[in-house]
Amino acid sequence: MEKTGFIYDVGNVKQLEEKIEFLIRNPEIRKKMGIEGKNWVTKEFSSERIWNGLDNLYKALLKEKGLE
């Protein structure tokens, strides 16, 4: 089982239905996955991380173009 959600085949409605039904029947797992998902997003998409990534990208592009 995934930590923050489920993976299923695109277009496989039956698989998606099974995953949703599983979460409906298992509120404790649903809650844990929600908490883990929020923690992952908070860590991976913090403002500082996004701005540092953009800064590094711009610097690399300027260097590539000889404009640094």
C-alpha cells in the first residue's frame, strides 16, 4: 500500500472504485494517508524550496547564455 495515496491504471474504473471503497471502509488508513500526504506536500513544496529551485534554474540559464 502506498503511503500517501494509491496508484491505479489510467482508465481502469474498477480499480479506482476498489481503492475508493477501501478508503471508505478504512477511515483510520484514510486519515493516516491524508496526514502523510499533507506532510509530503509541506516538505516538498515549501516556499523556500521552490524559490531556491527557481533561483538555481535562472542562474543556470543565464550561465548557459553567457549572461551571468
